[in-house]
Amino acid sequence: MRTVHTLKELRAVLKVYRGQGKRIGLVPTMGSLHEGHISLVHKALEAADVVVTSVFVNPMQFGANEDLDNYPRTLQADQDRLRAAGNTLVFAPAASEIYPEGPECHTRITVPEVSEGHCAVTRPDHFGGVATVVTMLFNMVQPDVAVFGEKDYQQLAVIRKLVRDLFIPVEIIGATTVRATDGLARSSRNVYLSDGERLRAPTLYRVMRETGAALVAGNRNFSHLEQSAREVLFAEGLQPDYFNIVNSSTLKPAQPGDTELTILAAAFLGSTRLIDNLSLSLKPLNPHS
Ligand code: PAF
């Protein structure tokens, strides 16, 4: 497995693979890789001959008071995990390679509607930064297929719309969230949790499952379910950021007739922000019952 740091090297290596008619897969990451990322690489290897994993902590998607400086950077360990997973090429550029004049002066991509609400309420510039860097990675790698985790549900919706709207010729694959045995979604930010916080962290997914069970049982009082969930999270020591029951495609508030619903949630545990989601296919309500 090779690692390249510049666009020039990346293009030279990919030209050879393309000349051999190989199908190219991309797994964009910010490094600090865990089992969730490795599952994305496996998924990409099922769909492509050659897999490029990018490792780049993208400054444009971090807000002023967020964890850009402290975000874990573990390139050596990431390379070891990627090699073991059968990944072909690592693209680990410096920030100056991606933003030569700095992120503030760079062209930005805005994806309307799905970028609004939910995570964007506390992270207003986040999805613009994600959409921009992902577009750049698509242009740099020109992959046939790219794999993203479903854990970042809103991010995946933003990327799908971006690809549709800009006619970017890449197939987007969403990969199922990998969870610890107690239900906590794997995330690079889990390393910030103290031992006590780690024990409480699965509460988020538990409350989402309980809400999901109420929806499956026919409860359509969405605002009441959301409010009760926030109260339970708060009572168990988490600071809910949002807990929203939405239409799975539009990410707009769920309506009683919707059958494809997703619970989107984020909560702080100390200073660590956990996010998660749960999608449900419900039976249509029978208006005559
Ligand atoms: O999901 C992530 O790790 C990042 O948002 C991504 C897609 C790699 C863009 O920086």
C-alpha cells in the first residue's frame, strides 16, 4: 500500500490504474480510523478494484470554537489499519495542498435545504465545508464509486444531493453504522470520552430505539416523542443538542402519513458531541381503524 501527499503524485498513480481499466473507489476520511472506517474500505473493495482512502482533517468544516487543533491525528496507525484492510492507496495531503490560499479564500459549495437544520443549527458552516472538500476530492480522485458512513446521515444526504445537482459522475454508497456491543456508534470522537462518560454514551442510541419502538407501535405524536426523548437524555446526564423525527428523504419534520422515518439525534456528553440516527419503515396508518 502506498501513501501519497500531493495531487501530482495522486494523479500519476491513478493514471496507471485507469490505464489498466481498473474501477476506482474512494473512501474520504479525516483519519483516526476505527472499525467503522474499515467497514467503508471493505465496502469500497466490493465495488471497485482499487481503493483510495483520503486522510485529511478538513479545516473548512470546523467552526471557530470546535476541535480542529485537538482532532486526533494518527497517520501511522491509520496506514497500518488500511494496509491490513486491503486498501490500495492513501492520499494524505497537507492543508496547503488543498487550500493554498487558506480555507477562507477558497471557493465554497453550498447545498441548500438538506444542509439546513439538525447539525447545522449548532454547526452553521459545517456542511458547506464538507460539500466543498468532498467535491474537491471527487475532482482530484475522479472515483467511479465513493463510500460514506450512514452514521453521518445528514452529511450523506448533502453529498447525494451535491452529486445529483452538479452531475458528478460518481456512484455514492452508504455503509451501515458500526456499533460497539453496547450500541454506541463508532466515532473518532469517542476517544474524548472519559471512562464514566463512555458508560453513559449508549443512552443516546437506547433512547432512539425506545422512540423507534413507540413509532412502530403507532404513536405519531412526534413533538411529544421528541420532547420526552430530550427529557430522558437530560435526566441521564446528556445535553441534547437535537432529537428530531424526520422524513427520511427530505429530512423535514415527519408528517403523520410518512412511512419512511429517521430519528436524527445529537447530544453532548461533557464536551464530546455524539451523533446518531435510526431509520424506520412504518406500516401506513389505516384511517378507518
Ligand atoms: O465524515 C467525515 O469524516 C468528513 O466529513 C469527510 C466526509 C471525510 C469530509 O471531510
